[in-house]
Amino acid sequence: AWKLGPMLASGCTTVLKVAEQTPLTALRMAELIREAGFPKGVVNVLTGFGETAGDALARHMQVDKVAFTGSTEVGRYIMKAAAESNLKRVTLELGGKSPSIVFADADIDAAIDGTHFGLFFNQGQCCCAGSRVFVERKIYDQFVERAATKAAARKVGDPFHKDTTHGAQISEEQMSKILHYIEAGNKEGARLVTGGKRVGNSGYFVEPTVFADVKDNMKIVREEIFGPVMSIL
């Protein structure tokens, strides 16, 4: 939705195709847009599956540009569909492994809070989540201990409960993917400091997880997890 402002400011009409897993926020936004008095047809919210609704947009001859946020796999498909139709312009924001860097002279309290929020916000389901944390050797052990303590203190549960600070992953498929990456981290020799397991047997909850002694060539560092897994290097 953060693409919507620039498009409107530049005088464009837009079709906002939302992920099939998360339509409700965009539909509520559409209600507010209508209530605010936007002319009909300026902002259009489209729900549906990517392989049908998304494909139709990517190939439509009257769509001049597609801006997509999502996986690298789907990004490749959208670029191909755009080329095979009307050579529409394409902007892609694909998978992320955003780094945070903490030096020894940093305010350690601020660094712990900032890196914690930077990853665990929305259970790590954010394309700009700071999943890699580079920490200067001098304060490494202290940082790992405090980061793990803060992660372990998150209250996992129903997000509608006021004391919950850590909700569910978006789907069973995503939960399984996260647990697969955690398993890969263990197999490749990273040190699991806290978390690492599913919470309960219902819902798609994953414990806030922190790995230490992580190397650059490990899978959990090189690939987007899109979940609550912090790698401290």
C-alpha cells in the first residue's frame, strides 16, 4: 500500500492487487478511500489468487506499469508476463536480507531495542526485516545474551489479547518454511540460543528464534526466511 501515495501524487489511477492471504486491511482502506470522496475508478482494490487475478494484471494490455512486492520467483514471472504483453514497465521489490550493524561504542540498549523491533515486528513477516545482525566482536557475547533474553520474553499468542506481543505466521505453508530454515541453521552449525520450535499444536505460531556464531555461507544468512529468526554474525 505504500506505493499508492506516489502513484496518486503523479496522477495515475491504480489497481491494488492484494495477497490472497491478507485482503482485509486493503479492503478496509478501500472503504476509507470511498468515504473520503475519491472519484470512482481512481483506486481499485482487487482480491484473488496470483495465478489468476495477478496474471491477468501482469498481462493486461492497458496496464502501463506493474510494481510488485513479493518473492523472487513470482517477480521473474511478472517480468516475463510484462514482456510478453505490452512491454509494460516493471518495478520489483523482491526478497530481503536487510542487515543491521552494531559497533562496540553503540548505545547497547538502543541497539538491542532497535534490532529486536527491526526483525520481530509482525513476526518477521516484513520485506525489510533486519534478519542479519552484524555485531563487533568486543560486545558480541553481551549482545547475543541480551538479544536472546529479549526475544524469549515475547508473549506468543492471540494477537487480539492485549498482553500478546508475538502473533502467528500467515499460513501453515509459511510456518513450515520457517521451521525448515531453523533446521538448516542447526544442521549447518549455527548456535541456537533461544526458540527454534513451533508453539502449540493449533495455529501457525513459531517461537522467536535467535542464532549466534553464524557464518556468511549459511542458508539462514543467504536466503529470506520471512519469519522470526535472527542471525547474529
